[in-house]
Amino acid sequence: MKRITIYDVAKEADVSLATVSRVINGSEVVREDTRIKVQEAIEKLGYKPNAIAQGLALQKTTTIALIVPEASFFYTGQIINGLIDVAKIYKYNIVLHTTTEGITEMNDIIETIIKSRVDGVVIFNDKLCKDELNTLTRYQVPIVVIGNRMSDETIGSVYVDYAKLIYEFAAQYLEKGITDIALIEDRKNPAMLKQLNDGLQHAMEDKGLTFDNFVEIPKEYRSSYLYLKEYFKTHKHQLVITYRDSQAMAVLNSAKENGLMIPDDMEVVCILDSKYNAMARPQITGFKIPDYDLGAVAMRVMTKMLKEDDEVIDKEIELSYIYTPRQSTK
Amino acid sequence: MKRITIYDVAKEADVSLATVSRVINGSEVVREDTRIKVQEAIEKLGYKPNAIAQGLALQKTTTIALIVPEASFFYTGQIINGLIDVAKIYKYNIVLHTTTEGITEMNDIIETIIKSRVDGVVIFNDKLCKDELNTLTRYQVPIVVIGNRMSDETIGSVYVDYAKLIYEFAAQYLEKGITDIALIEDRKNPAMLKQLNDGLQHAMEDKGLTFDNFVEIPKEYRSSYLYLKEYFKTHKHQLVITYRDSQAMAVLNSAKENGLMIPDDMEVVCILDSKYNAMARPQITGFKIPDYDLGAVAMRVMTKMLKEDDEVIDKEIELSYIYTPRQSTK
DNA sequence: CTGAAAGCGCTAACAC
DNA sequence: GTGTTAGCGCTTTCAG
């Protein structure tokens, strides 16, 4: 099948290509019968407008780029889902970029993004440097950041205040006299870790204490499980806080196997709740983070930034979490 | 910053735009000093070639579309990771489409894909109809299907033979005289289910038996857990087979709470292994499916199909699984 | 209400 | 080696 263009349709319908263009774009000014004539030609030829050519002519691609660390974590998946679902509503396409360590230079991604002339980019990335944002800004690409609070002429953000989350949570425990609180984490996500650290620190300081119970574990489940199995032979805390579900499970399994009863001997909480937390035994307490909404709202903010009218919009949107107590805390 | 084009660079470097085009595309024929001159102009102006315009001129977009059911399952995530990683090597962009139930019509996706003139599409979708493939084929879009075996002039596929997998597995058990085998599954993925069913049926028939132990459970963990908690009050099998990790865990938890010991009273196996299977207690036996590779190989097949030379390529690629025994089977 | 023509930014013959 | 020019397929004034 030969590539069929607007020109073929024009000939078939015996009108000019301008008219065809008008009916494609739903212009009001076309007379009913010529519209029908054109529609039929389109149908007959199986014509589909070339979005690339449209993009060139209109100087916009109706696609936005999404940068995530990697696609396989449940919450990144959810963010992608949310983002795509609302992108669909506004007819935007999503081109996905991952910043897999060792495989991709962030710079390369930014480079291809600029070349591809996307209308905007949504970034959910942990180690996100100001540099990258700057070059994007230089090329006037609107940005929405997921996870870090910030805003600017062309930057918006959607985030959860983890510092506050952990502060409030820890404060409760400290209030009850429980002060041996440990944070068990790899350093995969420095920005997040900083927030958690700050919040915890803050809570401790309010009680005249200092926080120094940070336990660094390996990045993968298996090795952290083994690591912790050793660790809990000689250590124990009143409360252990982890970030991801797999980390909480490593704690759970290794502690149990060292004879520690959860939650009686030690309480465990996982910041980023997931369905797997409810499948573990004991079920793990967590905070429901609105991951799907982070994506959805980010995309919504993006569409607003992309609209021409200068309606004032809120460029920093904080989403809230829901404490979800289960069996791993008292 | 004004949009800067190849023309600006040409003026700045005092050459024609053809020359600029040549250096952008690494043409050999440019003299060294003019190349440098142009490079400097590009640098100075911060010029980035417009991929849209290139796409128009070259009749190719260097982007391929990926269709998945939804992004949040671990294995879809892995497929995406694999696909993107190799796409990166060949400089392809990935635009991601999800077929979330109720939100998207498959037809709409196909429509936007055709309009966006991607160079190819990779489909990992369960309820994938021949219809959609046909319209894609009609517009001569090369296709690689993940998960179902098929091939054609413009269609390739990468898959795992689940029928064989389950056949071989079940045959072993039947050999030992274990015949009360149940398949516990929702009907989210009919194509997959059919394969499993066929394989199991086949194995049973080889022993002069028939398979009729299909137990349909709800699609979400929580409800299937509750469903099974009732079910195991009055039922019990020698071997239970599930598809996804969450289903296996629902079985595990509900069975345990009904006093069934795993694996002594009942063995459990999960077709699609995941890291969570190793976190459960008892740890769940499964089959490592090369999800990352499914994505990676699919993309590799795609690049081969896209190459001009008519090197004969294998368009049906079967990947293998690895049986991973853990504690939930004897 | 419809058509003619310029332009979006780039590539690829074809000249020179 | 480098420049000229004709597209790639579509949108959008500007006339009529």
C-alpha cells in the first residue's frame, strides 16, 4: 500500500488540500456536503494524517517525555500508569526514558529529548541534578518534577513530604519513650534518604536527642537479607524504618530467623507501602503513597503549563500519604 | 532563546546548510577545517537537530511503539527495561502505550500509532486480537509480538512455551502418582491461561486422566485471599499451580490459616517467578521467566527486521525458563 | 466557504 | 568538497 497523503485525499474528493486539512482538524467553516465528501475519501483511502508532518508544521509534537529510574519497581510502574492514563485524555503520547545505572548517561537522555522536540518532560528521578534541568530550561522545555518540591517559570512539581511523614511518625514513638529507632536503607535514592534523615533528625532533636542509627544495607534483597541476618545476631531496635517493601521483608525475615518477634521485640514500618506488605506475615505497616496520583497529577500540571492562556496555576503540589497500620507495629 | 535551525548554523559557519547537514550526519566527505568550523558554530549556538524534521525528510522516526497491558506488574516493568536498554543502543525512542481496561480502546492506540509513523511496534498484550495486527500490517508497520508464537512477512515474535513448561512439570508429578493438581487463576490473561490449560490437559491425557481442577479466583489479591480462605476450608489439593506471585501468596496465606501445611499437605508452585516468591515463608517455588530478555530480544528482532539488507532472520524466538525449586514444593 | 502558496527544519540527489 | 534545489506532509494566512 502506497503511502497515502493529504494530497491524495484532496484529489480523490476533488477539493484542495487546505479543505482536507480543515476537516481533519474539525474546522467549523467547512460546508456539510464537502465535509462528507472529504470524509468518504479519507475512509476510502484509509488515510491517517501524518503526525510528524503536523508536528513540523505546528511546532509541537503532542508528546511528552517521561524519565524514570527504572520501570520495574511497583511504584514507578504506578506512576507511569497514572501519567499515561491522563496523557491519553489529552491525546499526548509518552516517550519513556530510563536512567539505568551504567547504561545511560543522563546527558544523553536530555540530548535526545531536546532533539525530539517533545512538548514537555516529566522527571521522576532520584539523583536529579540541577544541571540537567538547566539545559532543559535553556531550551525552554517545560518540566514537571515528581518527588522533589521545586518550581520556577517553566518548572512545576508534585511530591510527598517524606520529611514531614517520618517526623510525625517518629515523634509519636519518641513521645512514648521509644527512642531506639533505626533507619535501614541502601543509598539508591539519595534525595529521598536525605528527606528521611532530616525528618528523623528533626524529631530526635526536638527531644534533645540525636539520630545516628542509620544502617546501610546492600541494594538487592538477597544480599541485604544475608547482611541483616548477621546484623540482628548482635543488634536489635525498638523500631526499624525501611523505605521499600523488599527492605522491610529482609528485616522481617532476618529478624524472625534470629528469634526476634515482630512486633513484640521490634516494630517494623515500611515507608513506601505496597500490596506485598499486606501479603507478608506479619503484615507490614506502611504509608500508602499515592504513586498513581503522582503520575496523574504530574501530567495534569504539565497540560496546564502547556496551555496558552496565562491562567495562574499552582506549580507546587503536595500529595498526602495515608498511614496504614498492620501487624508489624503495635 | 530563539529556535535555532540548521540554517542559522550555516550562516554562522558561513557554509551551506547541506554542509551542516553533512557534519551532523557524520558524512565522510567534509574537509576537516570546515567540519571544525561547523562544529564550533553548532556549539556556539547550542544547535540541536530537529528530529521531527529529520523524521519527515527521512520517512522514519527512529521510534518504536510498545504496547503493554499495564506498567505496574513487575514483569511488564522488566520487559520494558529490557526493551528500552537495547533500544538505547540502536538509538531508538520508545513510546509507551498501555491498554488499561476501561480507559483505552485498543483501536485508539493503533490509530495513534499509525498516525505517529513509528518505525515498528512491539506488542506485549494478552488479549491481542488478530484484527489489530491486521490493520497494523495494512499500514506496513513491522510488528514483534511478545508472548505468543507467530510470524509473518512483517511479524516476528519472542515467547516462552508455557504449555511445554507446565506439561513437563505436571508430568513429573503424575509420574509420582500425584494427580490432584489444581490450577488457580483469574482470567486476566486468556491467552496465557489457554496455554497453561492445554499443557495440563495434555499431561493428564497422557495418563488417561482429564483435567478439570480449574479454580477461578478474583483478580485482586485481597479478594482472592478471602475467596481462597473459604475455599480451603473444604478443599485441598496435592499440588496447586498459580500464575502470578500474588496468587501464590494468596494460596499460601489462606491455606496456612486453614491449618494446611505447605508443602507437606499441599505443594504450591508459581509459574511466573518473582523476587517476592523468595521473600515469602515458605519460599515459593517458581519458574524464572526471562522477562527482561523477552523485552531485550524483542527489540533486537525489531532492529533486524528494520534493517534494509535482506539477511534472513529468525522471526520466532523461543526463550527458556528455569525451574527454581524452593520451599513450597517437596 | 474554498483554494493558492508560503513555510515548518531537514535530507538527498544533482550540479559545480 | 560544497552549494542549490526539490521534496517530506501538513497548517495557515491571504485572496477570492
